[in-house]
Amino acid sequence: MSLIHGCFALVVLLGVAGLLSENRRAISPRIVVAGVALQVGLAILLLKVPAASAAMAWLAGGVGALDRATEAGTGFVFGYVGGAPLPFDLNGKGSTLVLAFRVFPMILVVCALASLLFHWGVLQRVVAGMALVLRRALGVGGALGTGAAVNVFVGMIESPILVRPYLANMHRGELFSLMSVGMAGIAGTVMAIYGHILSPVVPDSFAHILTAALISAPAAIAVAAIMVPFPAKTEPDTPLVVADPPRNALEAISRGTSDGIVILANVLASIVVLLSLVALANSALGALPDFLGAPLSLQRLLSWLFLPFAWLIGIEPADLATSAKLLGEKTVLNEFVAFLDLARESALSPRSRLILTYALCGFANFGSLGIMVGGLSAMAPERKRDVIAMGFRAMIAGTLASLMDGALIGALT
């Protein structure tokens, strides 16, 4: 894939975002140009400077520590379904991973930790520091910048929790941008899993997964700033005043945990509903007559939509159909299933496989839509209408950002 083709792909993908823009006249060129420039700069830095990749891997290790700490609690409360040692031998194929007991309880831990850090004044200083840097570089506020930066290491719900007090007063476009960043990235807790899945077929797979997670954030901000524009920040953020703050650290932890229970319940309920509706839609499509020798499904319909995008990001002609199928699968199901199938596709060329590693590395799918709507609505009830109205658009923005990652890597390697 030539550099010219890669630049053309970035322009086209940004153009698609422009076609979906709510207000093209309000788009801030500074945010868009700076976001794309930061994406390109980070990609070059992480791919060409080994020390930068090593530093990012060290930071990701901190997320692993948080994950292990959460597992200590879930294992004690839920036993082996929460991560404690199995009381029996696991024979044959299968997995003991239960999302509700192993993955999502981290929401509770992050809520409690964020509340404590906010009580101590740590998060306010972090937000102020991020504001100083990002207001000058990208023209975005500290709350958005902090949420976007943290999203590289934690999930789409855990990162907004850290700036939760700021959500109520966020500009609508900034809130959409934060949602889009969540859809474009993945959680640090699953990076090692995905790296392990792809290690037999993608050299240095963990480094590529980590790079994809990092460069997706500025790409998502650029796309979001086109689709739902917001003004560039030129003045410091207004200091946040919290009514009835906790009186001590223990009360801060208690409040954060109680709030986390509401968020967790909303997330789990929304996932059940959204995935059930997707299954229902597939059942309805499957009842129709076969088309071109196979049953219809949402995955198959989206694979046809992704076919030109697969060519656009540099997938080789012989691999287009398979790549489009994987992109559709990731959108309807999730990136975990798509990565598993990518690892099994031995016929793909190494170049196409590397591009797909980046293009599939994001949470933009219907299940994640349920997670985001449920989680953010519980965090900021006053913004529930905005979250619901912009949810599907955020999924599109996250998909476009991931495709930009794939196109960029195709052009640089």
C-alpha cells in the first residue's frame, strides 16, 4: 500500500464523517488537523522507536495490577467463577471466564478509586494538567483529554468514571467525543488476551495491539469533532465545585462503590437487551429465503457494506471478501470473536492480517453500545437523552477511527 493510497484513505474516511456531520460550518479545523497529526506522529513514534513501545507496555502493566486486585475481590466473593482456583480439573475445550463476575466488577473498583482520588484532589490536578497540554495541542478541555488518555488503558465505562463529576457540564460535542474514543479503543485488561490470540500469526502482536489502542484516541477525537462539532478550548476550564463532598476517605470509597453498583447494573442490563435484539434481528433475517446460497444475517449484510472500506484501507484484493466478513463480524458480535477468526484465517497475507489487527482493534459493536448507553446514563442521568441520541453515531465514529488506524499502518509498513 503506497503512502498516497494511505493519505487518500484518511481523507475519504474523514469525508464520510463530514457527510454525517450535524453542522459542517461549526467544525473546528484545529481539532481535526491536530487529532490526525497526533495519530500519525504517535504511530511513527511507537513503530519506529522501541523505547516508546516499552514505556507504553510498562504503563499497561499498571492496568494489569488493577485487574489482579479486582480478581482478588471477585475470587473471594464469587469463587472460581470470579477468578479463584478451580475446585476441579478443566478437561476438553471451554473457558471459566464469566464476564459478569470477572470483567465488569472492575467498574466497582474504579468507581471507588476515582471517588477517593477526587476526594484527595488528585484527579482535579490531573484534569488541570491535561487541560494545559491538550488545550494548546488539540484545543480540547481537560476532562475530555483525561478521559481519552485513560481510555487507552481502561475500558469505555471506567475512563468516563474518572471524570464523572465533569460529565454534566460537558459540551455536547465533547461528550460525543468521549463516547467515540471509548468505541474506538479497547480496555487494557484485554490487550494481553488479544495479543496472545494473534501471537501465532502476527509478529509482535502485543506491541501492535498497544499501538492501535493509543493511536485510536486522537483519531476518534478528530472524527467526533467533525460529526458533532464543538469549539476549541482557548480558556482554562471552570473549576469544579461538588455539592456535599465526602467528609473523609472512607465515605468517599463508600459513595463511589454505591454509585458503581448502579452503573454496573445498568451496563449488564443493557448488554442483555442489546444482544438479545441483535439475535432476534438475525433470527428474522434467517427466516427469509437464502441469498446467494447462504442465510442472511446482520454480519453478512455489514460485510457487504465494509467491502469498499476494506479496499480503501489497503487490504489486498485476494483478501477483500474475508476481511469484510471479519469487519462485519466485529461490528455485530465483538472484536474478540473477530480476532479469533482472524487468527484462524491462514490464507490471509501478512500485510492484510496486520492491517486488520488495527482495523478490528476497537469496541465499536452493538454489545458495547449497550454498555455505553447503560453506563453513561447511570453516571450522568441529566445527559441520558444526549447519550441515547448519540450512541449509534458514536459507534460509527469509533469504526471510522479504527479504519483510519488500519489505513495508516498499511501506509507506514
